[in-house]
Amino acid sequence: MTVVREAGATGDGTRGVSRRGRPGPVARGGVAHAPSRAVRALLLGGIGLFFLIPVVAMVEFTLRKGLGGGHDASRWIALAQGGLTGQYRQVLVALGNSVGLAVGTVLIVLLLLVPTLLLVHIRFPRLRRVMEFVCILPISIPAIVLVVGLAPVYSLLSRLAGSGVWTLAFAYGITVLPYAYRAIQANLDGVDVRTLSEAARTLGAGWGSVLFRVLVPNLRRGILAGAFIAVAVVLGEFTIASLLSRVNLQTALVVVSKADPYTAVIFSLLALTFAFLLLLLIGCLGAERTRPRRRRPIGGRP
Amino acid sequence: MLLFLVVPTLIAVGTGFFDTSGAFTLDTVAALGNPVVLGAFGNSFALSALTSVIGALVGAIACYGLLGARPDGALRAVVDSLSGVLAQFGGVMLAFAFVATIGIQGMVTLFLRDTFGVDIFADGVWLYELPGLVLPYLYFQVPLMFITFMPALQALKPTWAEANATLGGSRATYWLRIAGPVLAPSFLGSLLLLFANAFSSYATAAALTSQGSQIVPLQIRSALTSETLLGRENLAGALALGMILVMVVVMAGYSALQARAARWQR
């Protein structure tokens, strides 16, 4: 890496990640082989329409007034006015479960994956290919196959630790591994971790302060992106929870949809919007790397 | 890590080879030859092949359409996140979306019926059977294609197009003789990834069809939850073994193609 940084690197942590894996946005505006404006509008409009219709249909569906026809927002209003306390309580419980699982999964990923990746990066660079292979592996094992093998593991686990829903966090830790790995590794590749840690060590920092005051602030974009994607994946997970008979947001939605499809669709719309905003935030975090930012005071994380 | 990835996979594959008393047997693996199971694999193959080919073509067209947009612009940011949501988050909720769209009381169904007098379910309701899975699957295949194929398209150097133009080549020459060969490995690799994705997808199908098991993941569900097929508990293991074999072949092809594609992406 070419970015040589001043010794006070603990400060503006954002500058170390100025390099991206892909070619930067240099003069991309005038791509010679790009389609003309009209063709572009036609293509995107057509495909956009296919993707828009189901979403519009979902909204329309939730606004239906019932058999009499017509539309109003009564279902949304009813739900907003504490409708969750009644028969939809199970959705609330399930949402709580899913959020708890998301937090647990993020903790597992952060506490295990980040130190491991750093260690491999600094001390054992030769293990990197192995690490990459292991981390990407879960993508090629379908969740439905994983469940077949997880069933016996979980029956053992429930005898040891109870059958609480939190135990699913271990399985989710595996399913989000590839996504979290990619996010963090991409950030790691853009930061000269070795020089940074050597510089900090030379200046008398212990490993603890190297980790928390130098490396983590520099990697916080990758870590945040990894955490967000883990949250999105966990909130959308259905296969494992459903077949291991645990309750999470998605399985509860299926149950609710059998009794009251309108509410299920409302919740789906809300969940989709939430995930969209979450990913948009990740995108903004990534994009900010290339733009100049105003300087921040010392101390990456409060 | 070991307990939750390696052990389950080994168990999943291993149980295919043992009967209920724990003795080694090939009977359950032989169950893969059962016409019902073979039919499910056939359906899975057909569904995955169809949706991955259509998804790859439409996705590639979408990538081409977005080629002119600034990579760090607002349009790309929105499309990127939307693709991420639909490709990874959808599952159950996509099933709801399509019930609301082309279900019996769906918006499009009613619109077509009331406006044009066309009944899309004239030959029976196909949404909850195999053909009904095609549209919802496309709804997450196209975004996945966008995510995986866009970097390759973006790595095309403007200088190549300029060189082509300087040497008197037309647009057709550029796409057929330069961009085409460069993009081919990426395109085929993404196609394989889409195939693997459709093949292993479970949530949408499970939420859409509550009865019958036309595709392999649903077969695994019924093998895992069924109480009627006594003595066939390990069928799920055998099915899982079959799926893993398919996935290994597909993913091996994918990484080989990816390695070839990487030459042009520096």
C-alpha cells in the first residue's frame, strides 16, 4: 500500500481507507460504451416496472377496505394505535427474538471474526487463503442442507443449554460469515495494518491500545458494514428458524399471514423498507471513503 | 465454527449413508433413484436453469442500462441497496408480494380480469405450484445478477472502446469481438451463481406452497418434518447429499470461471 501515514494515526481514521478495491470513479462519466440516454431510460424503465408492480400491489393490498371494495388506511392506523398489544403480540415477541438474535450474531462475528482476521493479517499472512476459503464456504452450503445436520447438533444443545431461541445465534454466525468477511476484509486490504501497528508499538502502545485506539477506528467502516449486513441477513432468515421450530420475525410472519394476510404484508413492507435503509446506509459508508471529509478530533470512537 | 459448520455438513452428508440402527447402508442413497425424488431434482434443475438464464439476461441488460450512471451517484446507491434487499433479504416476503400481485385476489389478476377479461388462472391456480415460483424467483435472481455482474461490466476500460473506434470498429465489433470475450467468463460465472442460488433457495417456495414438494428443498422439509415415512428418516440426509454434490460441481465451475474473469478486472 502506498498510503504512508503520520504517526498520530489514531486521529482521523477515515483517511487510511482512501484506496478501494475497484477502480475509482475517475472520469467514469463519459464511458464510451455506455448506452444513450433514451436507451437507458427504456431499459431501466422496463425492468424497474417489473420490480415496482409487486411492491405497489403490496401497498394496494394493505389499503383494501375489505369485500366492499374501495381503499383506506384503516389497517395502518389500527396497527399504529397499539394494535400490537392484541392478537399481534406474537409478531412483537418474534421481532424481539429476531433483534436479539441479530445483536447476538453481530457480537459473535465482531468478537471472533475481527480479531482472527487481524491476527491472520499481521502474524500469519500465509493462512490468508485458508481463512478466505473457510469464510466463503458457507455460501456454497445451502441453509436447507445445513439444517439437516444442525438438527442433531441442536437436539444435543437443547439438552445442554436449553432450547432458547438465542442458541440460533451460533448458526446465524455461520450464515453471515461470508458477508461479514467480505466487508471487513475489503476494509482491511485498504489499510496498512502492519505499518500502523508497528508505528503504534514503536511509540510505546500496548497491544490493547493498538487494537482499540489504532486498528478498530481505522477499520470501523468495514466493521460497521459487516455488522449491518449481519443484521439484515438475520432479520430476513427463515429456513433455519422454521425447520428447527424456533420463532423469529419471518416464521411469525408466515403464521400471521395465514390468519391475517393484511397485517403480514404491512409488516413485510416495513421490514423491507428497514432493510433497504440499512443497506443504503452501508452504501453511503462505502461511498464516503472517496470523498474528502472534515477533520475530526482525536479519538476514533468515543 | 467447527460445531456449527463442519459438523452439521458432515452429519447432513453422513446420515445419508446410515440406517436408523446406525449400520452403514446404501439404501437411503439408493432412495435418490426414487421416481418422486428424481422428479424433484428434475423440477429443481428446470426451475433453477430457467430462472438463472432469464435472470442473467435481464440482469445483464440492467447492468448495461446502468453503465452510464455515476458509480457513486444517488441512482446507483438506491439500486445497489434495493438489489441487496431483494437478493438476500426477500425470502418469505417476496412470496407475500406475489400473492398480493398475482394471487387469486391480486392486484394484477383483478386488473387483467376486470379490464381485459383475461383470467390468468383459467387453467387452475398455478401460483402455488411449480410455474408460480418462476416470477418470484426472478424477483431475486435479477438483483443478484446485478450485484455479481456489475463489477465486471464496470471494469471494461473506456480505452478499449476508444481503441476500437480509432481502428475503425463499429459498436457491434466492440461488443462482439472485445467486450463479449472479456465478459464471457464473468457472465457464465454469474449464471452459475444464480443457478446455485435458485437451487438452494427455500424460504420463498416454503411460504408459497404449503402442500406438495415439487422441488428438492421442499422434499427435505417434508422428509424432516414428516412422521408418516417411518424408517426413512435419513432420506433428508440423502437429499442433502444430492444437493451438496450439485452445489460442489456448480461452485467449482463458478470459481474456475471467476479466476479466468479476474484477469481483466485489475
